[in-house]
Amino acid sequence: MLKVTIWTLAVLGMVPTILLAVLNIGSNMAMARHLRKNPDFQVGDGLLASSQSYIEFNNRWRLEVATTNWPSILLLFGAAAFVIGLWFLLPRQTQHQNVGGFEKIEPYVERVMQSESPHAYLVISLAEDEYTAVGVSSSAEGCTMDFSLTKKEQIAPVVAFFSERAKEPIEDRVTEEGTEFETRHLSYPIDRAIEEVADLCKSIFTDAYGVTGDQKLIFVLGH
């Protein structure tokens, strides 16, 4: 969102400058053609006169004329350099978020499993409750299914879910212990089998969390 805001403000800020430079170049070219054809142009007994260096109104106000395009051209080059610099300086988006149903779990699991990033991860959470979630991480060391459980009633079902499948956590720790933000962090090793991991994710929601299959989910894919 921040990246979109920066680009929007940059484009909106540069559009008037670019238009002014383009219009200036166009008017300079038109003026240059006119002055070549009419080197000492006058209208109405000298009410308006123009030459190669000025335009005079009623012999009282003189507007100096410069038909060079270099200031405007340099301005356009500066705007282009600014855009190119912004393109390279702003970091590429490393996180993608989408909303969908259970049918999107497998495609997203496939994306994280096939990612070339050494730290790819996927977080799937309930759209109406972001704390009801499951994470999948993929790295060179292997794949894990990760949980940060803030609801105590979810801990026992998750532990039992993996115990039934003879899986023990490789990480089990508690943060913010004794406070309202107490969180149980669990990580379980899983295979890289896409279909199997997708089924585990679905079962976590339906069996451990008690969520129905028609609920909307939020998918956050990171690299």
C-alpha cells in the first residue's frame, strides 16, 4: 500500500511539470516557425509586434522570447531520471495478499513450495478472525507448518491433531507469558508434497479450529 501511495504522489506531482514542458516545447516550435516566416510581424498599427527576441504589446509591454527547447528537454530528462531512480530505489513487493475460499489453498501451497526464495512462507488466516491461522514455511533446510496461537482453546486441538499423525514439534515456545498477549509458538516438520500439505491446512481449519469449508480465507504469500 505504501509503495502504491508513493508512486501515486510521484506521478501526480510530475504530470503538471511534464505537461508544462511539452506545451513549452510545442509553443516554442510554433513561435520559431512563425518568426521565420514573419521576422518583423506587427498587427494594428503596432498594437502587437514580434521579432526574433521579443513580443511587444501596444509599444508598452515587452515579453522577451526565447525559442530554445533545452530547458524543457532537460526538465523531461530530469523527470525520466526521477522515475527510473524511484523504480530502482523502491524495494520490490515481497508480500502478496489475497482473499479466497478453501479451493485456493492448494495453489498457494504450490507457489510457496516451488518458490526459489530461501525464506518463502504462506500464512492462511480466517477472514473474520486473523488469529485463527496456519503458516507454511519453505527453506533449504526443509518445510514446516507454523502456528502462533493466542487463543488457549486452540492449543490442545492443534497439538492433538499432529499427535494423531505421529508428528512432534521442532519448536515449542511461549512468548508474553502471563499476559493477555501470551502466545504459543509451534512448528511441525512436513514433507514437500503439495497435495498432502494442502490437505493438512484444510484439516487444521475444519478439524482443529472447527471452521466450515465455506468460510473466506486470507492468503499472505511472502518471499
